[in-house]
Amino acid sequence: MTRTHRLFQLMQTLRRLTPPITAQSLAHEMDVSLRTIYRDIDELRGLGAVIDGEAGFGFTLIEDASLPPLGFEDDELEALVLGLRDVSVIADPALAKAATSALAKIQARVPPKQAHRLKHAVLDARRYWRPDPPRIDVGILRQAAWDELSVHFAYQDAKGDQTERTVKPLGIVYMENTNVLLAWCHLRQDFRVFRLDRMDDLRVTDQSFRPHRVSLLRDHLARIRAEVDQVAKDRAHCD
């Protein structure tokens, strides 16, 4: 492994692992000595990388916009193409446009050989049934989730019944051919799933639920996974 390639791999490892990352962990991942890790950390810092921490405490890479891009592995490009093309089909209009724009920017910034590989990627995403378009501004809903502010909206269920809901927005997921909001419902005092194409009159409230979004989302996803696993077990038992 050349020195340049080793520095590149170290940057990638610092990005991939959960910080703070001990020198011992880095040495194990890179299959090099602790001395080499310390020397390479100093080298990266000298090149402009902002790496917080020191020996005995672990290291954290702080991304610096002034650093030049390090490029992508070929498999990483394939993954980006697959993911962004899928987003351009299933996401709300604003996010779909952003995915197409991001793909064009990546293609313009990678080396010519990789740009060709990106343009003519082997992997692709095709969906012949697009989700029904949302009736709300999903960008506002996403921001409310980031800001951890409850939202209020009108909702029409599968039977056509109308209700008013105030919820803690936790995340937006493409599920069962439609985009849904995972949320904690104030009315039901429980987790609920709401289809974006059945929501109207979205309004962001001043009710903060910070810093609980991440933990609530984790619990909500765990419940969904448990329900899916139970359905699979029931089907297997019937077979």
C-alpha cells in the first residue's frame, strides 16, 4: 500500500467509524502500527484535515469544506447512482429534484473515467408505480422533524374519515409503495404512521420535543420491525 493510498484509507476510516476513534482501533482497521497511525494523523493535519483528539482520548474527523474531495471507490459510485436514482423516483418533488441535481454535481466533479462509469452505471432503480404526490409541503415537514417541533394537520384515513392530528414528526419513510410519516400522535398517545398523500393543512407548532426525536424514532422502527417479524413467523407457521 502506497503512502498516499494509506492516507486516503485513513480518512475514509475516520469518516466511517463512530468517533472518538482510538488509535488502537485505527491501527487494527488499517493493519498498521500505532506509530504509523500517529504519524499519518499528523500528516493529514499538515495537509489541512481538521482532526480533533489526541493519544489516549481518540480522534474525531471534523469535515472541512476547504479540503479537496478525495474521490470515490467504483463500488461507492454505483451505490450513489442506485440510491440517488431511486430517490428521484420515490421522494417528494423537492427531494427528487435535489437527487437529480446531486447526481449531476457528482458526475461533474469526479475524474473522467469515473464520470463515464457513473453515467453508464450497471446498477439502476426503476419503479413503474410512483407514490401518489403529497398534498403538503414535505420540505416544511422535514424541517419540523429536524427542529423537533410538533406539527398539526388534517388527515383522511383509509375509510375516508377526517380527523385533526398534532404529532411529533420523527421521520419520513418509503413504505409499501407510498411515503409515510412516522410520528408520535398526541391524540392516541402512541406511535402512528401517516400517509403523506392523505395529509392536508400542515402547520408547524411551537411545541418542542427536543432532544427526543432520535430515541423515539428508534423505538418506532423497532416496533415496526417486531410487527413485520411476527407477520413473517405467522406466515411460516401457516405454511
